[in-house]
Amino acid sequence: MTKPFERHRQAWTADEIQKLHQLAKKGMALKAIAKALTRSEESVKDRAKADGLGIAKLR
């Protein structure tokens, strides 16, 4: 029987949170922010929502 999928769930550091705020203020897209922070898009989106940040959507 296979193990169920388990996320790694790394804690956010103060530097990562600061960088997330800076990149979101610059208007960067979710995908670009996730790549810059080497985190999943879902993780970045959840953290931004928890901090009350708006992330630009690609058009």
C-alpha cells in the first residue's frame, strides 16, 4: 500500500515574508514570486492571503 501524499510545510522565515511583501508591492505575478522564493504557488498564495496582501494576476 502506498503512503498518502504529504506536504513538507516549511516554516516561513522573516526574510522570506519581507521579500514576499516587497515582490507583491512591485506587482509581480504569483508564479514569479513563487519561483523567486522557491516555494509552491499555493504556499505563496496562502501566506499572502494570511498577511492581507494582494497578488497581481497575469493578463
